[in-house]
Amino acid sequence: MSVSDVIIQQIINGISLGSIYALIALGYTMVYGIIQLINFAHGDIMMVGAYIGWFCTRTLMLSFIPALLIAMFFTALLGMLIERIAYKPLRNATRLAALITAIGMSFFLEYGGMLVLTSQTRTFPEVFPQTVYSFGNISFKYGDIVIVLTAVILMTILTLVVKYARVGKAMRAVSFDKEAASLMGINVNNIISATFAIGSALAAAAGVLIGVYFNTINPLMGIMPGLKAFVAAVLGGIGIIPGAMLGGLAMGLIESFVSGIGFSTWRDAAAFFILIIVLIVKPTGLLGKNIREKV
């Protein structure tokens, strides 16, 4: 296998994995853009979506698309519920209080999941044909194509909603100035809830795709992908939707190449090393801009 074949193969693997990270990172960046909160429970919301998808495919015997839509719907409701119960009462509190609450909600979902679902690792059913396409020494599976297409479709829909839909315009207004948006007749609380719902739905889609990609799920599965997606959001520029997409793809490619050159045990460490470098060199991320604040 030539060097060029290895590079192309790792690019294909990285795009599949990076598409999943991008979906999770979008939830981080949307919530931060609206209320400047790092929702560390986001990865665990993804875990809930994965279990709903697993239940739909394993128990209800549904195909991929109905299971994906059901997981996105119920996880969106969960995201709105968490926002109203845990985050809304702290809307005017310090950022530290909200951050601690997010970490507490993360632990609640993780160990609540272990209590209800047990810590047993479950195998995700095969929802796609095990077809492998080969072009010389380069190969990819049918599932890889579906994962990338699903991510692209969802990210395209999100972009169109944010740019053209009424709720998307309201989100942009609230992200710029909550008080001014409220004076213009926008219900800020409803828009924040809608943001959590959309972000949670995307996380659920990522959870189902991770279940399909790795074939296993467990109550603690959201920790590492959630942290890597947070790094992706920071890498692209926290609060910037295209930046989350770019950062997610970059994280997937980096992880794939680190594994491809024989350092698979270091792929998690590489993500946090990148975070340190970005915070030192360009804290605003790849697409972020420095904003001066008047004192």
C-alpha cells in the first residue's frame, strides 16, 4: 500500500468520524452563541439519543431513518426540559454557577443512565448492509457513505434554518443582544429553549451515528466524544456555526491520521494537545475574530 493510498484512506476515515464530531460541536457552539454557556451535559444528551436509537432498532425493529427521527425528537424534548429545569433559574447567575450546574447535569445523566440501563455495554444492531466498496487499496463501507450524507443533510438544514427561517433570525438577534431582541417582540426564553432543542436533536443524530460507526453503546459513551466535540468547537471558533463544522472535520482527520501512523493510543491526547495549542496561538479559533470590549 503506497503512501498516497494510506493518506486517502485516512482522509476517508477522518471525514466519517469528523462528520459525527461536527454534529455534536454544533450543539456546543449554538448554546454558547446564545447564552455563553458551555453545556458539558451535551455529550451525555448524545448518549441518550444513542440509546433511543438502539431501542428503536433493536426492540421496535425500525429502520435507520425512523429511529434517527424518533431519537432526535425525544432528545430535543429532553434538551428543552434540561434547559427549563437546570439552566433557566440560573440565567442571571454567574457563569461559574451555570458551568458547575452543567457538570452536575452531566453526572446526573451518566449515572442515572447506569442506574436505569445498567453499565452493560450493548451492541448496536446492523442497520446498514455490510457492503464494502474497494478502489485499489482504498476501501470504505456503505455505512460511511450514509454517515457523511446524514451529517451533510442535517448541517445544510441547520444552515438554512439559521439563515432564512424566522426562528433562525430570532436566534441570531438574541445572540447579538438579548435586551434589544426582547424589545423587538422576540420571546427570548422560547428562543433559548429552541436552541437547546435543535442542539440536542443534532447530538441525538450523532449518538445514533456513533452507535452505527462503533457498534457499541454504554452510559459513559458521551464523555470522550463530547470533550472532543468541545475541542472541535473551540478549534473552529466557539459560537460560530461554520467553525463548528470545520473544527469537527479537522478533529476527525487529525484523530484518523494519528491512528493511521501507529499512535492509536495517543489519539485522545492529540485532541487536548490541539486545544492547548489553539488557546495559546489563536484563542478565538480558526474562524473567530477578536472583539474589543469597551470598559
